Amino acid sequence: MQRLKFPKGFLWGAAGSPYQTEGNNTNTDWWAWEHSHKRVEHLEKQGKDPKAYFSGIACDSYNRFDEDFAIAEHLSHNATRFGIEWARIEPRQGYFDESILDHYEKMLQSAKAHGLTVFLTLHHYTLPKWFAECGGFEKQENVRLFLAYVKKVSKRLGEYVDFWITINEPEVYASHGYFFKKYPPQIRSLSRCIKVVNNLILAHNQASDILKFNTGKPVSMAYQLSDLQPASFLGRITTAVAHFLANSYILERTVGKSDFIGMNYYTHHHVGLLGFRKKSGTGHILTDVGWGIHPEGIERVLLSLKKYNKPIYITENGVADAKDMLREKYIKEHLQFVHSAIAKGADVRGYLYWSLIDNFEWSEGFIPRFGLVEIDREDLLRRKVRYSATKYAEICKNNYLEM
């Protein structure tokens, strides 16, 4: 048996987001969209029960955060990634609810009391309804409204934060909302998508200056980076274009204002001349949501980031696996390739599994189960630690992987 040791001080933990776990985020654009007549009608036409796609109480982590952090500590995690909900903090433009900030302060204090290094996300897909109604990130002049929120939060909560993540997966937020029509506002417009992308870049770069000035803590985005490989000789051209659009465009324009690189890795694609192939010819095992499992890809992506000379933290990596048949192997195999990347010079300093608990998975509702911890939705949201979580806990505790 081979023992793969990770660097001293390596951070181990799991991630989550506010809308997906807190529950009752009624002031958001997403809540309005999921309850809209158009959305409900669309689900009913597909033969689906719309109630299964309402976030509702989610995991009630807004109230049960200390229980969740205690589970993380029990599982030998020394780090956590979670977010705060802008729509709660600023329910109306210019009005910051101090009681909500007090609540998030208690949440951060709880994380620290449980020995967890905190990665705090400021924007994870959802917007205050008022911000969305005035054009959201489509309008450059609205960036100042986001920066006012960043300034308020950083002054109020900054002492408890170890790492800031300004925006989660700007690539996905822009493409799924403004081109693929999968997320709100469900628009298909290349020009508007490009505007959103460029305004998110501006928002991050200016927010980074504020966060570093107010707190001195390191800042990054959480970039979703995919492993893209040509399916044929001619596919190399398409692959280069896809890599530029999916992986490089935003990263290249923000990495100068990032102190580290937050990397979310889930997907590997074989790219043909005319675009992505849904299933590769190498017979990857598929997750519950149909994503191919390809742990080798995480090494290639990590090595591609060496040129930026920035510390790298894997801020998301996980598998939808309701029966807990794939998760242990998934984690270990990905970590094997993370270790290999480190040996080849990638400055990887932490790994955060997605996610700590089963949560609301956006347009897929509660069906996908990514959690190390099961949420029993038939039994008062009782938390049940999965077997795979205990195996991951051994890695976290020992700071090494046995293969």
C-alpha cells in the first residue's frame, strides 16, 4: 500500500452555499424565478412536481449552522467554505440589516470555534431581487452597488474570514443565465452574456482592492475549470477555442487581482470538431447527474495553472451519488492526481469537497445527492454521516492518502 503525504498545513474540508443550504431566501431573484408561473408550468409539462424544485427550507442551515460545523469538526475537517446571502443582508437598496449581519457574525464565530479556517463567498449565483430588477450585472453602473455590499461586509465581518471568494463560477453564472437559458433570468443573448462576463470581471477586480484594503486577507474567485481534450486531430482547434472561452478568458483578466486561485473541478470533455461530446469513447463511469468521472483531468488542470505562480485551493470537487457507491473511490482517485500535480510543482494548499451536506442543487432540485452527510428530508432534516465521509475523515486527520 502506497502512502501519499500532503504538504504540512494542508487544508481539508467541504463546501456549501447559502441559497442551497440556508432555506427561505425569499428576497432573491432565484426564489422569484423558481416560484414563477413560467417555471412551474415548464416543470409540469415535463411531468415533474414543481414542489420538488422549490428550495423552501433547504437544509435549514441558517438555524442549524453550529450543528453542521460540529459535524465538520467531528470529520476532522480543518477548513470550510460557505457563503453569505446578499439578499438577506441588503433586502432593499442601501439598507443593510444589522440583525442579519449579527447572525452571520455568530455563524463565523461558530466556524472558528470548531477550528475551521474560513473561505467566505460573497456571491454564489443568487442576487437580491431589487438588484436583478434594476439590471443586475448586465449594467456596468450596477457594479458599484455590489461594491457597496462588499465594503459593508468586509468591515463588519472581515476579522473572522481567512480567505475571500468574491464570485462563484462567473463562467457558469453568465453562460447558464444569459446563453443556455438554464438559470434565471433565462435569456439567450450572446451580447448580454458578454456584458455580464465583463462586468463580473470588473466587480471582482474592484472588490479585491476593497477586501485587501479593509481586511488584508487573500482574495480570489472560485473558477470552474474543466479538462478539455480533443476527440480527434481536427478537434484540437475547437478544443483551443473552448478552453479560451470556458477556462481562460475570465481567469486571465482577474488572476492579477487574485492572491490565490480557487478552483472548482467536476468535468472532463472530449471535444470534437463541432463541439463537446456528451459521452467519451473511453467509457467513463457516470455520476447520478450523468457527468463522467475522470480524475486524471484534475491533474492536467492544476498543472496548467502553474504559470500563474499563485497558491491553488480546490474550492469544489464532488460527486452526485445518492447510494454512496462512488464517493470514496471518487475522492481518493482525485486526491491521488492532486498529489501527483503537487509532486510536479503545482502549489496546491487545500481541498474542499462539494458538499458537506446534501443540498438544493439549483435547477435539479433536491434529487442530486453530493453530500458527505445525508439530509433525511422525511425525518426533520436529520443529518446522517455517510460511510464515505468517514473514509475522507481519515485522510483529513492523517494528512495522507493510502492507495
